[in-house]
Amino acid sequence: MTRFLHTADWHIGRACRFGPDSPAIPAEVRLQTARRIIEQANERQVDFILIAGDLFQSADLERTAVRDLVELLGTSKSPIAVIPGNHDPMRPGSLWSRTEWQSRPENVLFLSTAQTWSPSQNVAVFPCPITQKAQFTDPTESIPTRTPGDKQIRIGLAHGSIGSVPDANFPIAHDRPQQAGLDYLALGDWHSTRILDRAAYPGTPEPTNYKEKSAGNVLLVEIEQAGAQPKVEAFPVAQLHWHDFEESIRDEIDAEKLVQQLKALGPPASLVLSVSLQFAPSLPAAAVSQIEGLKQDLERTCPHLAWKQDRKALLDAHELIPEGVLRRIYENLLAEADESDEHKAAALDWMADIAEAGQ
């Protein structure tokens, strides 16, 4: 029996940026999450750790980033096996040749060739290292097939896209585990967690965008013996949680529902939020004030908050305001409305309320 931790796509050195006027989420967050992973592995007393590519974001990282990660990996009580991915391929001049990486502790193994690694007598790991940024051949073709009488637990370690993904970078045959007689295929590249029978993606342990709906995990894998079905458990390690909301707020019930949804996400200091709202013309001022109060609370504590209140939702009021000076003022305000201009926004709300009340 073997029990190991499967992770990938740490992208150490990556800072998430949202624009010139927004603060970036610092790269140090990813190192802190990596520390959580090692702590979890030590606590669960796994036999070894597999990192399926893209440990680093790129080859031009500062030396301190590489050194700090190497020191962290050295705190693992289990051996760690790493393969290069498409962000950090094994090629001349790559960061893998730097002194900081070359001086790594003995428990950190860099599997830069297809040579089999045996963490124990009954386990064989078949690495499929990446040597370039793009490739349209299957990197797992190098894995040998199981020979008759082989009772070892066989694990593939690769980086790429499994299945029929059009124009995929590093395409991997969907039946590679069956073709090669693998008990488990540990994959990297996809940033959301996917468990596919005998193959799995842990996803990135620290999300990088709102589309990664099931990111932020690592996988704990247990295989009883050769041929047994792997038991795969995903558990969360991410520090930051990304959520995007697009809602129409028609009344107090919608407003209260939104407030409760946002509060239920957890501590604001752990949230990266994008909120896009459309207010109905008839939305009471108390509901607007409730949402505005929540927005101010989030602005003080969220690492990043993108908040938009779409004034185009007030177009219904255009038909309700009679011809004349009031309608011309409304049209001018609507044409110039900017979410950053609270006075114009308040005027539009007020005029829409007047129009609604007059019906």
C-alpha cells in the first residue's frame, strides 16, 4: 500500500495583477500556500509528494524566490519528486540549472529524464518531463507498458491535457492509464481539480482567476495494491478564494440575499471578489444603503474588490419621465454616468424613484 500527496501548478513567483490602478496580489501568497501544503503532508505522514509541473511561473524569477522555495521544500519529512512543466521547461538556461536549485536538499528529487523513480520497493513512478513551452505530441508515450507478473504500483507523472481537447498543448491519450497499465496518472496543467477514474488533476493550490471554479486543492491518494482502484481525496489549501457575482437587484429581498451570499463566503481578508450589479429603478434607498455599507466593509479588508453598479438598468425610467426639462436632465446624466461619480449615480437613482412614484 502507498499513500502520497499529488499537487501541481504552484506557479511560484506569479503575482496576480488587475490593472494599473489596482494593487496586485503579491507573489508571496503562493509561497505561503506552499508552506501549508508541506505542513499538511507532514501532518498526514505521506510516503512521498509528487509535483506534476509548473512549480515555477517562469525562468526569470529572482534568486531569492527560488532559494526560499528550496528551503521550504527541505522542511518536508517525505521525499518530493518534481517534473518541469510548460512554464518551467527543462532546457538550456532554465532556472533548474541555477545554484539555488542545484543546492536543494536530498529529499527533493528533480526528475528531468524519463528514468523510473522508485520511492519504495513496491512503487514505480514514471516521469514525463517537459522540455519546451509547446508540444503537440503526447508526453506520456515514453511510459512503458506493464509486463506480465509486474506487481508494482505504477504511477505516471505528467503535465498536459488529457482527452480530446482541440489543439491541446501536450495532449495526453485519454486511455493512457489503461494502455500503460498504470494504477494512477498524476497530472498537472489544468488549474481546476478534476478526478478522472485513474487519472487526476489537483488543480493549482492558489487560484489565478475567476474561471478556476474548483481550484485551491491538493490530492491525497491511497492505492492498496497493483490493480486496486485509487482512493483520491481533495482537500483545500488556498489562502484566497475567488468569486464573481452578476446579479439584478429588484427589491429588498434581492438586496438581503446578496448581502447574505457575500457574508457567507468567509472572512473578507481571504476573498478576491468581482461584483456586477443592476439596480431596478424602484429599489428602495434603504436597500441601496445596505449594499453600499457592505461594499465599504469589503473595500477595507478584501485583497481585491472589483465592484460595478450598472446604470443602464435605469433605462426603464426613461419611458416614465415625461418630455421636458426633467427628461433632458435625466438623459444627460445617463449619457455621462460614471460608477466612480457617486453624485451623478445618486441623482439618477433619485430621478428614477420620482418617475416610478409618479406611476
